[in-house]
Amino acid sequence: MRAILSAPGSRGDVNPMIAIGRHLRRLGYEVVISLAEPYAELAEASGLIAEPVISREKFSEAIGNAAVWNPIRGPLQIFHVMVRGFLEGHEQVIARHHLPGETVLVAHPLDVVSRVHRDADPSTPLVSVHLQPMLLRTAHDPPRLSPWWFEFSRPAWAIRTGYAVIDHAIIDPLLRGPINRLRRKYGLDPVRRVMDRWWLSPDGVMVLYPEWYAPATLGFHERLVHCGFPLDDVSREEFDRPPDQPIVFTSGTAHRHCRRFFEQAVDACRRLGRPGLLLSAYDENFPEADQFPTGVRTSSYVPLGQLLPHCAAIVHHGGIGTTSQALAAGIPQVIRPLAFDQFDNAARVERLRCGRWLRRPSRFTEVLADALDEQGSVDHLALAEVAERLRGTSGATIAAEQIDQVLRNHRIETS
């Protein structure tokens, strides 16, 4: 049996797909994964067959542009580079590795090629994997899409209308052309509103978060399964336990324009008299070392699942991977969202009373102090309850088992 996975995003998207692939291998699958070149070695270390379809240069161009962290221009930049650039390369990967009757396609949300292939060849099942609740368009309790106070969340008919306007004005003009050209190649009719329902596979949708994190997504799709957060650590990085319970600060592994954030972090540590650990893959993000007070240090990538249980709190961008690891560690989080799903995650964490949304950078130290204070607005009992709920869970394992079941059921139905 063979699984062909796709992971055209940054490390926060790649890690869960590699984790799923690793568990599929344990179930007896040969696993192929299309991804950006910088992550090929990480996939190969987990025993996957890596197929780089986005070059190191193209990937760097996509995430190196400061516009990628803008709430509006960021998603458009990612769609332009990741989706369009991914089309031809992943189509060729499927053609090379597809085994009739023995293959299941496992698609990241930015992978529309696998969805087209499923329409052209229904004998090959497809499982859609969604990492964030923001990507499912619930009309009741809709996801938060922006930092603006005037974003409306009801009535349901207005939300549906808003989704339709976004599709017709922005998303379809950007994506429909390349998708429908590919569909014509396979003799398929054109599609509209590609990010509404079409991109969800009729064979199965795995969402990598628990149902209590996004209750409105229950029943969203007849074959949707809430697998839970993929808390697996797929890295082989060496880890030294910090002895001083620092506050962790990160803007994500892909962010190359966050020096100002780290300057505020250093200032907050100085004012609060607390140790801090600044995490970034890019040294140019860090302030000069002589500006650091005692106890503040820097590091490149560190496995958060191992690190965070030994820390006092985390201040971060609100990516779903970092958010879920902080929930599992049971520590307070302060989220300063920039784009993509980050506003939605910040809102959900606040709703759980497990952290604060930093809406005004000028209140950086004040909000962090409140999150650390056991008498502050973060409920430390809620932190412990959520961490206990997540103890011992593996969304990637459940997703792999469900994917295996989809293929087995499909083979029975078509035999």
C-alpha cells in the first residue's frame, strides 16, 4: 500500500504531515511526500520518500517577503506561490508514484492537485487533512479572520454571504484559472468557489484538533473526523532542559522580520525580572547580545513539546502548532497574531481562559505580567484541565488509522 502526502507550507504545516506519514509507515505503507526543499531531509529522517516540488529559492522568496505577515496580503502571497507553484510538481509526483488500487492521496489544504486527481480517478481515494479550524467555513460561531473589532460573527446568512463575496472577488480569480486548466486536461467540468466545499474530499476529512477546540465544526462534513492535535515530535534536535523556567518568545520558524518583537521581549524580561528564551531560525531577528539582561538567551529551533513543560509561559504568533503545544504543556500564552489562522487561535485560547490576545503592542509587558499572575485573567485551573485532556493523545496516530480505514473501505466498495 502506498500513501502520497502533500505539505506545501512551512515547518508548522510540514511537521504534522510528516508525523502522519511516520504512523502510516508503521501500518505498512510506503509513504511519499511532496514538500518544499528545505524540509526534505526532515522527511527522509522519518523514513518517508521526499519529493521537493518547491525549490529552496522559491520557498525563501515566499516567506522572506514581509507582506506574507499582512492579514490580507499574506494569504494572497501564499496562494500565489504555494498553490500555483505546487500544481505542476505535485501532479508529476502523483503520476510517478500512483499504484492503481493500492494508493491513497492525503492532501494538505493548499494541495488542489489531489482533489482534481480524485475527480478524474474516483478509484483512488483522497483524504483531506485540515490543521486549523479557520479553514472550515462555519456559519454559526465562524472563525476569526482578522484583528479588526468590526468583524461581524452573525447572523448566519450574513456570514454565508461574506464567504461568497470573498470567493467571487478574491479567491476564485486567483485560483480558479489554474485549477480549471488542470481539470480540462483530465476532461473535467470547471468548478467555482473552490475553497467553499469543493476542496473537501468526499472520501474523508481529518481535522487535527479536538472537537472541544472548535465545537462549531461538529457535523460540518459527513465524513469529518476530529483526530486531535498532532503533538508528535518529528525532529531529532538535541534538547537541554532549561533550569530556570524561562518565558519563551517566538514568532514562528518562518518569520524573518520580527526583530522589533524580540526587542520588546528583552525589555519585558528586564522589567519583570524574569529569564527569557528567544527562539528564531534567523539570527538577524535577535537584538545585539549586549542589550540582554542576565538570564535572557537565544536559540534556533527547539522541540516545543519537550521545552514548554519546563517554562513559565510563552509569547508567540498564534500558529496552531505552537498554540497546541502550549495547551498541552499547561502554561499561559500571550498571542500576538499577524495573519492566517492566528487571530482565530488567539480568540479560541482566550475563550478557553488559557491565554491572552495581545491586541496592542504598547501593552506587551502589562499583558504578559497579567498572564503570569495566578490572580490575573488567565485561569490556571483551566490550564491544568486542558493539559490533562491532551495528555497521551496523538492526533497524527488517529489520522493515520483513519486514512488506512478509508483506503481499506474503498477497496471493498470497488471490488
